[in-house]
Amino acid sequence: MLILTNKSDMLGVLEAFPEQCKEAIKLARKVKIKGKIANIVVCGMGGSGIGGDLLRPFVKKIPVFVNKNYKIPDFVNRNSLVFVVSYSGDTEETLAAYLEAKKKRAVVIAITSGGKLAEKEKNAIIVPKGYQPRAAIGFLFLPVLKILANSRIIPNQDSAIREAIRGLVPKICSKEGFMLAKKLKDKIPVFYGSEELAGVAYRMKTQVNENAKQPAFWHVFPEMDHNEINGFKRGGKKLQLVFIRDKRDLQKIRKRMAITKKLIKDSTNVTDLHVRGNSLLARMLITIYIGDYASYYLALMNKVNPGIVKIIEELKKRLK
Ligand code: PA5
């Protein structure tokens, strides 16, 4: 019999996620960008960089580049808005990107809990300490969204935020996460979403890697229909595919998901995760919440601590 015990405060942090989202919005209530912005760059790695992936579909009028590297693109100049996000404030790729953005005189907004980034950027948005970076996704992502809405670069998100918070019900999402975790146990999860929800699919994959210490992968529709669909005949049974199905996706994407499922169902395992909510933000955050719970329960099933990522820390130490 499986005995579930909380091995870290990850569960407490998950249960308090709706409050985290409320607090996160307050951090950016008064921050507004003036002047012409031609493009947006979000620099950040891992749990701090995911906000960039989530942001992309919100911004329709100017390009968004998600920068997970030491260098920033050549196009960055004083008309670029560069978010530099590092929970610890000490991630070397992000610090290098920060220095480059400053050199290019971009408009820079740093979000961090401290470290070197807070020392260098006196106007940084400071988020509370003590979280695992990936568990602070509300603090790291929502201020970005709020600042862009304050600056009228994206539409106002207030009602979307309220809808999302109403939908983040720990009891319900935890149960759904647990059911999903049972399907992912002893399998290699592969998450698929539409391009719009690519950030959600990627988040679900990285949470399984970091919290449950299990291999996991991701891809998007329609691209997967041009390659991966052909690759399940050998070894496909070891996988558990999760199709993130959203009734707001393009009809063509929904049709593809349904046909793809029929075509591959004998070679692999496919389960559907149905997205709820009206606004893009609510659809994203509620699905992520279920995925976060799934990765937490999967960690317990795997008898590992979801709240530590020893190998990532060891790597960072060796790079110093
Ligand atoms: O969730 C994690 O612990 C990692 O993915 C980190 O976010 C990543 O290593 C980057 O570190 P930081 O968020 O401190 O910049």
C-alpha cells in the first residue's frame, strides 16, 4: 500500500498558491512602463524562466523572446523591455543576460528574492524568500503580466486573475493531480498542448523532472503530427502521453488531437487532461496547478523529496 507523507513544505506551498497569486499581483500594482516598447525579452532559467513561456500568447502586438541563455539577442536596444527573472538572484546565465541588457540600455525590470541580482538592480521587484524557485511561479510570473497590463501592452487582466484564483481550489485540483500522478507512475510522461498552451505542457514536464525526479518530455500540436506521431511503434508502451485539451483551441487543433489519439492508441498510452476556465490566464494557471499537484504526488509515490533538487545545486556549485 502506498503511504503518502509530506516530505517537505511543498504541499503547504501548493495549498497556499491562490494566496501567492493575490500577493504577487500586489507587488506590481504601481509599476508601469512609459515610452515606446518595440519588443519584450524575458530572461530566466528553469522555474524562473517559465513565466516567459507562459507570457508569449498574451502579447499579440509586439514580439516576445524567451531568453534562456547567457547572451541576449542582438536586436535588444533601448526600445526593448527586458524582464530579468531569477528567484535566487544568483543564476549565472541570468546575471550575464542582465549585464548585457543594461549595456544595451534596454528598459530592465528584475524580479528576484535577493542575491547578486538584487544587489545590482536597486529597483528590482523583491519576492518573498524561502520558496523553491519553481514553487514561486505566481511571484515570478504574475508581476510580469500585471506590469504589461498597467502599461497597456496587453489588455487588463484583473478579471482573468479573479477567475483564475476562483478556480485554484486546492481540494479539487489536488484530487485531479493525484489521479494524473497514478497514471504517470512507472511511465515516461510526455505532455502535449497547442502552441498557445506550450508553456503549460513545458511546465508540466519540468515539474515531473524536478519534483518527482523522473524523465518527462513535451511537444506541441500541430508540429508533433509531422514527426512524433510516427515514433510510437517501438517503445511507445513505456510512455504515458498527456494531451492537454482545451475547447478554446482552434477547431483544427482539436480535430488533430482527436484523430492523432485514434491513430496511436494501440502503440502507446494516451490520457486527456481537460482545461477549464474562460480566460487564457485561468486556463493556464488551473492546468498548471493540477500538474504541480501531480508532480508532488508522483514524488511521494517515487519516495523522493519534491522540495530538493540536489543535482541542480551540485551542478551550480561545480560551475563556480
Ligand atoms: O526550480 C528550480 O529550482 C530551478 O529550475 C531554478 O529555477 C533554476 O535553476 C534557476 O534558478 P533561479 O530560479 O534561482 O534563477
